[in-house]
Amino acid sequence: MAKKAAQATVTVKLVKSTIGCKADQIATVKSLGLKKLGDVTVQPDNAQTQGKIKKIIHLVEVTKA
């Protein structure tokens, strides 16, 4: 059986507060698993994740992993 290729990932860090943001932006932050400033999550690098990041790019710091 062949091994599965490693999936590309991105690391997302919340660097700005969601206070004053629109409700859909806050929901997007939560959907990425971020709760408070400084939280970091590793997400798969796919179209859905890229769309979420694009919506809240002013709140997060993204690095390719």
C-alpha cells in the first residue's frame, strides 16, 4: 500500500482583536479555531481555508507550513 502524500498546511495566528468586527468575520475567526489574541492553528491549505483567510486577512498572520 502506498503512503499518502503529506497535505500542505498553513499556520494561522490571530494578531488583532475581533472587537468591532462584523458578525460574519467573527464567525470566520471562530471557524478557524481561533478564540483569543495570540491563538495559533494549523489548517489544510485548500480553497475553503484560503477563502476564510481572505475574509479576515486584516486580523490574522499566515505562514505556509
